[in-house]
Amino acid sequence: MERVGGWFKARLEKMKNAISGVGKEAKRLGKEDPRRVVHSLKVGFAIAAVSLFYYFDFSFDGFGVNAMWAVMTVVVVFEFSVGATLGKGVNRAIATLLGGALGVGMHDLVGFTGEEKIEVVLLGLSVFLIAAMATFCRFFPKLRARYDYGVLIFILTFSLISVSGYRADVVFDMAYRRLTTILIGGAAAILVCIFICPVWAGQDLHKLTASNIDKLGTFLEAFGHAYFQESIDKNQASLKDYKTVLNSKGVEDPLVNFAKWEPRHGKFKYRHPWEQYLKIGSVTRECAYKIDALNCYLNSEVQTPLELRTKLQESCTKITSECSSALTELAIGVRTMTCSSSTEIHIVNAKSAAKNLKALLQTGLWPDTDFLHIIPAVTVASLLIELVSCTVKIADSVEKLAT
Amino acid sequence: MERVGGWFKARLEKMKNAISGVGKEAKRLGKEDPRRVVHSLKVGFAIAAVSLFYYFDFSFDGFGVNAMWAVMTVVVVFEFSVGATLGKGVNRAIATLLGGALGVGMHDLVGFTGEEKIEVVLLGLSVFLIAAMATFCRFFPKLRARYDYGVLIFILTFSLISVSGYRADVVFDMAYRRLTTILIGGAAAILVCIFICPVWAGQDLHKLTASNIDKLGTFLEAFGHAYFQESIDKNQASLKDYKTVLNSKGVEDPLVNFAKWEPRHGKFKYRHPWEQYLKIGSVTRECAYKIDALNCYLNSEVQTPLELRTKLQESCTKITSECSSALTELAIGVRTMTCSSSTEIHIVNAKSAAKNLKALLQTGLWPDTDFLHIIPAVTVASLLIELVSCTVKIADSVEKLAT
């Protein structure tokens, strides 16, 4: 009896831990981005509102079973950002219209044959052909990026309507009601999404771009200090943050696609050059790869002895601090959408520091030392010189955005 | 009149070009991966088959309007790979079951109050709470990776069923029919997906991992030749292919998630260590970042003069060719799931070549030359030495997969 009790207690304890673990994770997720909590409440509100519309519709029998399409549309269309929601909503509405029209047309056309056997074969064949062709279209990269969901809904609506066994006038009525309810659901989702604490994908993309550039600047600043000191905490956050930049493409691409759907908001005009963010992202990543190489030298076991390194300290720290300032300024520039003139000064300074470093390397700094000992420091120096041109590239692409 | 005709002609020409452009792109996509064409036909077949089931059901009135859930399920669940289809199908089935059960329960529970006003408030509140909570759950990264679609369907089914204005026994019947039709649709999609020319995500992941390692090997081989020649086509494919590896994470992560859903197939057992592919991918990318740095030196304007470079040629080419062979062997090893012993020989050779290169650098190869001229070559040499340890890392992680 006691053993059973003990087993039970252990189970209970385990479950308690699991629940508190989930609770902690939920708290962390909510704190990391409070908009997540708001989004959940928004979705709950929109679904509850449209569900009650569906509920009352039963008494009046306005849309009948079709009213459930409104609920379905809200659940499926409501996404985190306004752009994603608008994109899905527009896709769904247009695809339903197109698919419905083609479905009604096909239904009528086949009905003319009069004989049921031929009708079935023709319907099956048309569904097969249209579904196969539309599915293949989903592999086109450009279509996939923006209209994938639309093609899916097109296939769905077309097959549902063309094979429905109703008479032609009923089909037309059904298609009309379905479209109306989908519009109601889509409108509810989009209105709640836009007018209650909206989350703009464009703004997120904008902030992400700025913070990625910022992270590179932070790393360089920290690196300048860390590399010329004997022992330093190499796990500090400022030296690790850049790692997320390396794989930022996966976050950036969808955000750009969403942002294109968004109307004018805040400081972003309707035709904001979102594509330019992809270019900035690409040069930022290029710079991050170089920084990753730098980071390897910080953690490498083979190191140039500190007393040899210090000979390069002045010019190297000058480069890192100037590049870092330039990058930080650029990040601020992206955030505020201004072109700061001090960026250029920092870049000019960084360039001249790079020149100095080159000249310094030319003088034969370490006359009687083992060449092997010098290599790491020389590599670091040459990476830093390259980083200056990387910074220039980022500055150019940011400037293009500003104009 | 002529002007109108000319305008019309120009339009027609433009349209012709656009259509032929789409046709060419379609041909390219089909040639690149013929499975895309097969997939489209499979989807068309499955949808047509289930649509006809829906069509005939109208005459027998077996499932009524609920039969359309079968069509919907096929359209939404049928994905390119077996893993993705199974994942979506299982998610949809379980989520419908759970959401339906909770919905029926809530519907019954609220029905006990008897008064309609209280009923409506309670229903709205429960939909709001459950939808908001479930939506927040979609932010949990682990849940999102595998069960995102399930949570969506759970919210959908729960709200549709709990607010439907039917009497309790009708609701139960409806939920039962909906589940049955979803199972029919899901089964059709899964059966067609598995038994007609299946596309296994696991196999794709496997091939991708091997080809990524292969690409690095090809680059190194080509680099060894290109770097020590005066002029060479720096745009050849073997020197560019590695670029796709840099951003491979976005392709790999979903494939791993899909692969986990797949049953035993071919040479893959049920519990194949798919997570290990993520580790291999991560070290492969690390290696690719280094290779990107190497590539910069190939295209850089500041170069060590060729006559100075040639002094390093022997050991450098040795390293590149040995590393390249090791990587190619590893790629073959991944493909055939064997552990080749010749990889180790190549790695031992590469390590000793790296040692030689270090010793060579120590000897003071270029006594009276401008230090600045040597730097690029020295950096390349030190990058190559690092690449040896990168190769060792890849070999280790591949070996772990084999055991």
C-alpha cells in the first residue's frame, strides 16, 4: 500500500514539475514578446465573436451550415502580423471567387450533356486536370512565396463546388453564400488584426535589420577589448549575439513577403522598398561570416603571445571601435530612417586605421620571432581590414534604403 | 486603325512571351525534380477520387454535407513528402477528435443551464478562453515545430461544434460523421502518398546532407587548382556551389521534422537518429563559413604575387586534395550508410600536410619581401589548416550517425 502511495507521489511530483516547467516557458515567451499574449487574446476575441454570429444564425437560418465558413476563415486566416493576415485573407477571398466561378461554370457545362455517366467522367477528369495543374503551379518559387495559400483554396473550392450534386441554381446560391460568409470571417479577422494593437511585419523586419547590424557592432566593440587581454570571459553575451545573424535569412524572407501586403502605416509608405531589406540582410550576413571567423581566433588554442599582439593593439582597436560605431550609427539610422553624417566620419576613420595597420604590418614588427606565432594575429588583422570594406558595403546598402 | 492593330500586335507578342516564359520555367522545374510532376498527378488523382465519392454520396445521402470534409482533408493534408502528409494527417485526425470531444462536452454542459442568455455567454466565454490559450500554445517552439497544424484544427473543431445550435444528439452525430469523413479523406491522401511513387523526407534529408558535404569537397578540390594559377575562370560552378550550404538550415529543419513522422522505409529504421543530421548540418555550415572566407581570397584584388604563392603550393594542394577526398568519401559514406576506412587515411594525410605547411611557414620562406604581400597567402594557409580540423569535426559527426 505504501509502495503504491510512493509511486503515486512520485508521479504527482513529476507532473507538478512538468506543469511548472510549461508555466515557466509560457512566462518566458510572454515576457520575451508581450505582443504574443495580446495576439492570443485578439484571436480568442475574433473567434468568439464570429462563433456567436454562427450560433445566432441557426435561429434565423440566414446562412445555414455555410455560416461555419466564417468561423473557419477566422481561425485559418488570423496570423500574427497584419501582412500575413491580409495576405491570407486576400488570397482566400480571390481564390474562393475564382474557384467558385470556375466550379459553377464546370458544373453547368457538364450538366448539358444530360447523361449521368458522361457527366461523372467529365467531372472527375476536370477535377483531376485542374487540381494537378494547380498543384504543379505551387512549385513556382515566385507564386509559392505569395500565393501558395490561394492556390490551395482555389483547388478546394473548385472541386467542392463542381462535384456537388445539387441543381445548378442551388449551386449558385451555395457559392454565393459561401463567398459572403468567407468575406464576413475574413473581414472580422482583418479588422481585429489591424485595429487592436496591430503587429506590422514591416516594422518587425525593420527592427530585425537594425538589430542585426547592431549585433555585429556590439561584437566588434567587445572583440576589440577581449582580444588584447590575457583572460576574459569569452562567453559573454556581446560576443555570442551575432550567431543569430548567420541564419537570419529564414526569418527575413517571410517577413519581406508579409510586409509587401501591408498598407501604409507609421513611417512606411505603401510602396516601401522592402526588397532592399533583403540586400541589406545579405551583406549583413556576409559580414557575420567574417565575424564568425574572427570569433574562432578568439577561442582558438593556438594564439599569438599577448606581448606580440599588443603591437597591433592600437590600430586594431581603432578599427574595431570605428567600425563598431559606424555599424551602431547605421543601426540607429535604419531605426529612425535617417542618414547620419557621422557614419561617414567613422568609416573614413576606419579606412585610415586600416591603412595604418597595413603600413604597420609592412614595417616588420616582429623581427626575430617564430613566424608561426605571428600568423594568428596577422590573420586577425587582415580579417579586420576586410571587415572595414564589409562595413562600407552595409553602409552603401543602408544608404540606398534611405534615398 | 493601323495604330490600334499595332498596339494589339505588341500586346499579343508580350503575352506570347510571358506564356512561353512560364512554359520554360515549368519545364525547368519539372526537369530539376521530376517527382514534382508525379506529385501533381498524385494530388489530382486523390482529389478526383475523393470528389467522386462526395458526388455519389449525394445520391445515397450517407454523409450529406459532411462528405465535403473528405475533399477538404485531401486538399489540405496532401504534401510533397510522406512525412509531411502523415504529420498533417495525424495532426488533423487527433485534433478533430480532441476538439470534437471537448466541443460536444461543452455544448452539453452549457445546455444544462436551461436559460439561453446564460448559455450564450458561457459558450462565448469558453470559445474565447480555449481559442486564446491554444493560440498562445502555438508560440511554444517545440509544439510549433510538430503540432502547429493540429492546434489550429483543434481550435476550429472546438468552436464549430460547441456553438452549433443543434440538439445534443444531432451534435454527437455530426461530430461522428465529420470525424469519419476526415478519416476517409486523410486515409486516401496518405495511401496515395505512400503507395504511388512515395517521396520520403528522410531520404531527401539524407541526400541533402551528403550533397552539402560533397559541395564543400568539390570546392576545395577546385580551389586547390585555382589558387595557384595566374588566370582561371572564377565563376565556374564548382567554386560557387557551396553558397547554398550557407543557408541550408532553412531547408534542413523542416525536413528533420517531417522525417520524424515517417515509418520505416528503405534503409531507414523507425527510430533513425534524425537529430544527428542537424548536428552534421551545423558543422557542415561552420565549414562552409570558412570556405566562404577562402573564396573571398580567390576573388580579392589584393593578392600575394604568384611566384611567392607557389612556395606554398605543394603543401596547400596536398591539404585541399586530401580534405576534398575525405569530404567526398564522407559524402559517399553518408549516402551508402557505411563507414569507409579510407576517410581516416585521408584525414591523417591532411593532418600531416597541415603540419608540413606549419613547418614550412616557420622556415621564413620569403626573407626579403614586403610583409604586406605575404599576408593574403598566409591567411589562406591558416584557413586551410583550420579547414582540416573542420573536416575532422564533420567526420566525427558522420561517424556518430553510422554507429
